[in-house]
Amino acid sequence: MPHCVILYTPNIESRTDVSALCRKLADSMLTVLDEAGKQVFPTGGTRVLAYPAAHYAVADGKGDYAFMYVNVRMGAGRSAAVQKKAGDQLTEVVKQHFAPIFEQELIGITVQIDESPGQVYDAKHSTLHPLFNK
């Protein structure tokens, strides 16, 4: 945790570099700090994954409309201010990435942050964390 999962219409791939957006989002996530100046998203746990939708319908279907849904899942315990700060920052990354395309294309973007309190089961095993927790 945290995980950022992106779902998008495949027609976006011809318009922008989705892998580059993934890297930008991950890099941005690593810079979010809480009120005490502590990193909100641990380096070893940050993952950004993007998947094109195999099947989709957007709006009225009369155009080659595109859509991207960005969902960030973070552990419980962050303040509302930190959650908003993270959401605003990541939304800005997406908007900047798509800025040249927004001027020419019809694209919908949604960014959501979910918290994961009350999980029934949450197991983690990673050899990445020790690399960054020195």
C-alpha cells in the first residue's frame, strides 16, 4: 500500500504515453508529506498500475470519447487535510499530463482516493521495503 490503479479507454494510448503518466504519478506520490513532514506514501510500497478497458462505453457513443479513472488506495489514519492535499496534487499531475490533449480531444478524468479502514484481511510481504528503509 499505497496503490494507484488506473483504468482507461484504450483510445487514450494513441494520444498520450500512459507509462510516463504512471511514473509521474508515482514520483508525485513520493513527495506528499503529512503535517509532521513525514512521507505519506512509503517508497517501497508505492505502486502505480494502468489497465486499458477491454470493453467500454463513454457518453452517447457518437464520438471517440476517452476516459481515465485514477483510484489511489491509502492506509487509514491520514487526516482529511492530507488526503485532500494528496488528491489535489495527483489531480494536478494528471491535468498537466493531459493539458495538450484537452485542447484538442474530449476526455473525462476522475481521480479518487479511498482509505482502507476495517479491512478483513491485509497481508503484506515485500523485499522492497528494506531497500528504502535504511
